[in-house]
Amino acid sequence: MQLRYSFRLYPNGPQRAALARAFGCARVVYNDALRARESARAAGEAFPKTGDLSKLLITEAKLTDERAWLGEVSAVVLQQSLRDLDTAYRNFFDGLTGKRPRMGAPRFKSRKDNRQAVRFTANARWKITTGGDLSLPKIGDVRVKWSRNLPSIPSTVTVLKDAAGRYFASFVVATDPVTLPGTESVVGIDLGLGHFAVLSDGTKIDAPRFLRGAEKKLKKAQRNLSRKAKDSNNRDKARIKVARAHAQVADARREFHHQLSTCLIRDNQAVAVEDLAVKGLACTRLAKSVHDAGWSAFVAMLEYKAAKFGRSFHRIGRFEPTSQVCSVCGVKDGPKPLHIRFWECGACGTLLDRDINAAVNVARAAGLAVSACGAQVRPVLVPAQRVEAGTHRDGRTTVVGITSL
């Protein structure tokens, strides 16, 4: 399997200028290729092939006065920009045919985009020096902050610059799955907003709410940005402060997701989650809290870590009535409003915690054998129904809400 490892880069002044030049050249080639293909489409002609675009927009363009500066960067960066455009078109057409979720058509890139990136393959002859620096063609040896060792030799490296002005090196590494020691424990997870995750064993993990905690700082930084004159240096400095404040929130959320997902995968042989309609929930009044939770990123981490460490990952359908079914007797008791956190089963009289009961049902819907002891808070004595009293039954009787002959 292929994994991506990211590390922080610290380029000096000339190296930042060289990276900015590489970002700009890759963006120009991408936009020129997109313009050529859109012009062909408007004229009813076939799309020009990548090889023809490479010859026209890179090889021949370097010989002209208008595009002579394309020769100042590695040619591999420009070739990879054309491949990125091919990928964007392929994803767009696959979305139209239903092979993948729908995506928008490729758009022109801007120098003001929040994210700038260039990719170097092995043909670019980049390398990691003996001193631990990342040597990039026509850029130099860039200092890297290594937080861990790479498991194998990377195939490509992508250099990125985010909105906060930080640089990162992202390596694509091929690695073999590592099987952890087996365990009998399995878990179902119910994701929510009051608690970020509730496990089928009764454990409740509080929601950190990183965005809510940083709202005061973000509000102050955004207010300072709105007061700065447009296109001024002070406005650019204020914009970077806002981006850094948001980056701190995103980094803290990502670290929380990594720690929790690693713990769950390490301690359980199988993990089951519910497929949530995040896009639909993000259109409600709970949108800020939904985005702050970051459920999709957390589930994606669970999925790839399960594949990496030899665990089982299960995703059940979003229409499974996990909050309506009693995990003790299995009777469906109907939908309930969100303010009801505890409810009593009308069939067996068990007092159920809504979230723990849902987590147990998530695990069972995935075919995992879990105990419902975490969902059962207290059994309540209820009087027998009239149709259930006595031992004489004649004709049709109703037992626990189910009519039978």
C-alpha cells in the first residue's frame, strides 16, 4: 500500500524565491493547457493530447521571449502540472458517469490561491542528503524537520505552501501492511456533537471543539484584517495571521483525530462506524459544530489505519435505525427527537442511553458480536400488557408489539 508522509520545510530567502518561481511556472503551464483544451472544446474539436501540449507549451514555449523564463525551473515540475490537469479532467468525467462522486470542471489557477504545490518525480533527481536536507533541482538543499523515519525510499515528493506561508514536503512511500497482535475486542462507534464519539463498551469521548475555543482569537484577527487597506503590506500580514490562527485549529483537530484513531485501531480487532450524511448536516444550523468535529477526516483515518495494521473496518448504511432499535430485545421503538438522551424500551422495559445504544447497534449491524451491557442503564419493571397476561391464548394475540397468529 502507498502512504503519504508530510514534513515541515524551512527554505531560506533564495530558496523561497526559487519555489515561488516554480509555483508560478507550473501554474502558467496548467492554465495554458486548460485554455487550449477549452478552446478546442468550444470549437467542436478533439482535446489536444498531453504529448502535443507538452511540446507546444513547454519545449517550444521556452524558445520564445514571452515564455523563456520557463527554463528557470525543472522540466519535471512542468510535466507534472500537465498530468495534474489530466487527472482533473478524468475525475470530472468519472463524476458525470457515476464512477465517483461528482466534481466540478477544472478551473484556472490563481497566484492568490491558498495552496500552491509542485511535484518532483524520480526523473527530477531529487534526493535526501547525508545531512538530512532535501535537495531539489534548481532550488537547492532545503532544511527539513524530520519527525520520523521513512519506511522505504519515496517515489515522489510534493512541495506545498499553505495559506499561512508554511512549506511542507509530502513523500509518497510504498509500504507493506504491519499486522498487530490479535485481540478479541471489537467496537462500534457512534459519532456525535455532544460527545465526539461514544463506544459500544460505554466509553464516551468528549468533543474538543477546537474552533469554538479559538473563536475569540479568530474574531480579533479577522477584525484587524478587515481594517487594513486593500493591496497593502499590512493587509497581507494580517491575512497571514488569520491563516495561522486557522492552521493552529486544524493542526490541533488533526492531532486529536490521529491519537484517537490510532488508539481504537490498536485496541480493537474490528471497528464499525456509521456512514453519516456530513454534507446534509453541514447545511443545517449545526454547520459550524459539524465542521468543527471533522467526522469525515476521522473516519478516513480509521479506514486506512485498519488496512495498514491488519484490522477490520466496517461502515454501515446511514439509514440504519441505530437510535430507534433497543439493543437488548431488538424491538424498533420509533424515532425520537434529539433532546431525548435516555429512553425506555416499551417492550422489555430497559432504560437505554441513546448514544451507547446506537453504538451497540452500529457494531451489530456490521456483524460484530458485542455485548449490550453498556447500553443497559437500569431495567425497569413494567406491568404486563392485557393481551400478555395469563397463559390462555385464543386466536390472534399481540406479543411485544408484534401481531402473530
